[in-house]
Amino acid sequence: MLRALAHHLLPAHCVVCQIGLGRTAAAVCAPCEADFFPVLSRCPRCAISISGAAQSAVGLCGRCLAQLPHFDATSTLADYVSPVDGMVIAMKFTARLDLAHFFGRLLAERAGPELQVPNQIIPVPLAFERVRERGFNQSHHIAKALAAASGGHLANDRLLRLRNTTPQQSLSIDERRRNVRGAFAVQGTLEHQSVFVVDDVMTTGSTLNEIARVLKQAGAARVHNLIVARTPE
Ligand SMILES: [Zn+2]
Ligand SMILES: [Zn+2]
């Protein structure tokens, strides 16, 4: 936390190119934002980047066409490649919460007018052991900045993690699906609500798909994932 505090007291530098930013709360300079967070052609449902040729007539990727996920849409800022992967890692492991604010603000911009409808902004809850190690949930901080920038409603306590799950990185797609089954629950009803689910990285989407399943079961009319970075195919 000391390091996070130091970032607020010292003149800011762009986390990518180190150029001085003066005494602003910014983490990334405008040219780096334009260079490393370009708007790419993506599947509207799962946000995988796709070339024009691989895109179907309805715009979905092959995987979503074969089996529609429970969520309705996904927006992301970038692919999970350098330097964005390093930014996500710095946010999580060195408590660079200024980066969480940057990501939240940019996600609000990208989601645009859709965020104006009455909504619930829900961060993906972290496993208990991760919160204990880290002292904070990065998705909560991104969601907070996103809610502040968009005027949306931060609903931090609606989605509960019922149990810790094995880290998904070590598992196959089938194992990932089984691993997260029944790991989440919703408090109260979400009847007719538009729900935005906020997370840092999306890999296969198994966790987000399970979350969308329980949100829809609780009555959510629409589930839209807002993700900092998406692993490319
Ligand atoms: Zn820069
Ligand atoms: Zn897709």
C-alpha cells in the first residue's frame, strides 16, 4: 500500500514510456493510450479479436456460433499481450490502483451510452485466499472507477463467491467449466436489470459464463462483460 500511496504523492509518469505527466492522476500518457489500446474488430459476444475473414455474417466468432455463451456481450480494452499484460500484473501485484482507475475510466468510455440505462455494475469476486494475500480485489477498484465515470450503480455485494476454485490457468477447457460450476451465487433478485460484469482478464470465458448463468437465473435481462484484457486465440 505504501507504494500505491507514493504514486499519489510523486509526479506521475506514464507506466509504459515513463514520460512525465505532471501532477495528474493519470497512469498512461495519451499517445500510449492510443497506441496500446486500439479498437480492434472483435466478436461482440466474447471479444476475441477476429480478422474480417473469420467473422461470420452475424459478426460472431466460430466458437460463439457453435455454442452461445450465457452472457450477451463482452467489451475489452486490449489483447492480453505486452505491454498491457505487464500493466495488469503491476496493478494486481504491486497495488497500482492508479491503473485500476485508468482501466475503469477507459472501459466507461468504450461501453458508451449502453452504460446509461439503469444498471448494476458487478465486479467478479476474488477467491478468499487471493483477497487475504493481496489485501484488495482489483476488479472492485476497476468497477468503482467505471461506476464513477459512467454514473452507473456499483453493486459490490450482489455476486458472492461460495468457494475457492483451483486457479484456472492449470486446467483444460472442460476442467475449467467443472471447476467453476456452482462457485457463485446472487443475493436478491436482478429482475429486468442490465448487468455489467467487471474483471481484469478473460481467458476462455468459463468463469464469466458461469457468472452470467447465475445472474440470468436471478432474473438479469442482459449481461455484458467489461474486461481490461482478452487473451488472443
Ligand atoms: Zn506513454
Ligand atoms: Zn465469440
